[in-house]
Amino acid sequence: MARKLINIGFGNRIPAHRIVAIISPHSAPVKRLKDEARKEGRLVDATHGRRTRSVITMDSRHIILSAVNAETISNRYDTLEDPE
């Protein structure tokens, strides 16, 4: 069974079946989540120095930062035939 990958910007791709949530980075709880992940070594910054526009949580508890809007990534996820 082939696993689908989602482009999160700048040629970076993540496995769709491992995504738990795609969220906007502007709320205080999300900022705390990001800070905790950074302390624990679970933060992956895929922004290439750009502004963070979405935060993706994975089933492995990793937090991925992307410069692509959360809505855009969600739309890419929705267009997959079968992410599982």
C-alpha cells in the first residue's frame, strides 16, 4: 500500500497518515505547544527562515512548522484519495 505525502513547502513533504492536526500558529496554547516541543527536541522547522503560517502535529508528538498557510495544507490533505 502506497503512503501519500503532503507538500508543506520548499520541497518538504510529510506522511499524510501521521498527521493529527493542522493549526494556525497565533494562539497562546499553540505557542506553548511549540516551546515545549523545542525544549524536548520534537520541533521540526520547515519554514526556511520564513514566517510560520501553520503548525502541524504528528502522531509521534513531533511538531512541524511550515511557511504555508494552514488552510492550504488542509486543502492538500482533503484532496488525497485515502490518507490512511
